[in-house]
Amino acid sequence: MNSYETSCQTIEKVSDHSSKMIKLQSKSNTDSDFNKSMLGWIGLSKSELLNEFGEPERKDPSAYGYDWWVYQNGYSEYLQFGILNEKIISVYIIGDQMEYDSISIGEAYEELSDKYGFSNEVEYSDSKSSYIFRLTKEDLETSPLVKLSDDTFMQLYFDTFTKKLSSIRILKADVLLMHQPYEIVYRGSLPEAPKLNDQEWEKVENGMEKQVFDITNVMRVRQGSKPLKWENTVRKVAYDHSKDMAENNYFSHFGLDGEGLKERLAEKEVFYLSAAENIAAQYTDAPAAMEGWLNSEGHREALLSEDYTHIGVGVYRLYYTQNFLAQAS
């Protein structure tokens, strides 16, 4: 089980990376067609995905051996398909015009709880091992787990401020066991994530930075805020702080030298009207970290604030930093 941490800081003071938008439209249908059953995507081949929707916006390696194929249509539809050995083994879904197997983004917690009967224990077994996922009260409120079939699960991420569904993740059992988002009691063995070298980690980190940027803007637009623009110098400030926390084993807005966001921005000669910082550690991946920030009052305020115009995101291993800026027009 992972132990997650988040923190937020705001400070006041008197290159563009924009997300490529593609139409999520089925080649075999004139309408956007992601309304397959939850299980319908899992196990399909990547060639079937290509035939259905064409090439993705990009392919981001994950820290768990599979690649994320990212598709986006404006800020209303955003999907990541996890591909391993030519097959889809996971799907992450967020937006404001999304519906899957009679589940709609924005649907009330109470309705989905009545439908699926959320439980604090979910069991799984294969031929060699048996597992029980134990969910805390917080887990049940933010990300209840639903067993869809013998070896496929669904995590429903809720916005606890609105008590509505924020996003959906469908994944094979082996992927869920590698992620370890809940306490696990088991007999047998646990699958392990691959050991990555520095070069492989760099590719994973770059992909997660882009995912944080994309999902940030999906969440902002859904709540009525304008999307942020990418600021590459601020990305370097955020990355250096994530790396410093990871390498020096601390978690704080202030480095071991006592310097905070204000000093880090000044060192890079970044000019701004106001700024804020969100940090997180040990979340499974970018979507999980984003949902964690959304459900924390201070982080949520920075994430959705109309005050900010630009963002830089830095990820090192499983340490995440968002730096928000308000810049003069």
C-alpha cells in the first residue's frame, strides 16, 4: 500500500507547450464512440484501437511496463489506453461529456454506490495466489473499487467536494496489484513493477508531466476556469524541486537550504504577479496524483483558480510538483 502525501503553497508578487487536440471519432461511425462496455476495451488489440480511432496524440511509457496511448478531444474528452504486449490492459477516462456502460462522468456518488454496492473489501484470486483489497473510509469516499469480472477491476474517482464522479480507471488484476493503491492482504506473491534505469525513468517522467498538464486543464475547464499555458522555465523549477525532494528524502515546499518557491523562481528570473505550488509524492501515476490534488482544499484552490495563466510541471520518480503563475498579459 502506498502512503501518499500532498501539500500546497501560495505566494504573491507584483514558451508555449499546448496540448494537441484530436477528434475522438470512430472510423466506423460518424459520432464519437467510446460507449463500449467497461469490459469491451480490455483485451482488445492495439490494431483494433488504431482501426477504431487512429493514431494517438502521443505514446507515454508508464512505470509499470505498459505504454499509455493518449487521445484527447478538446477539454471534454480525454483517455489513456494502457498497452502491453499488443493488448489493452488499462483505460483511464476523464472529461465532462463522457459516458461508459451507463456510467457518466459527473454522476452522483450515491447513485453509483447504490448501483455497485461499494465495499471495504474486494477479493481476487488466481491459480496460485489469493488477495483481499482493503479500502479505508477515505478510499471508499474518493476511489471505491469495483470488480467487473474474474480479473478486471474498475476504480471510480470521485470529487469529494461535489460528490460526483470525476474519472474512471479500468484495469487488469495484475496492473492493480502492481499499483497497490489499497492495502492488500494476500497469500502467494505480488507482481512487481519493472526496474527502470535513469534513461527509462526520464521518459516516464516526461510523459507524466504532459499528463498532469492535460488533466489539469480538463479539470479546470470542467469547473469553468480557463486552461493554463505551459511555461518551460517554470517546468524546470518544478522538476528540480521534485528531484531534490526525492534525492534528499524530504517532502516540503522549502528545500533543505530553507528556500521556497519564491526563491526558486527568482533564481531562474521568472517574473509573475502571483504564484502557487502543489506537491505530491508516492502516487501511482499522474492521474492518481491529479485526483489526490482535486480532493484537497488548498491544492484544489490552486488547481482551479482563475487567477493563474501559466503552469510548469516537474515529475521525478514518483514526486510531483505543479507551479502555477499569474503573468501580466
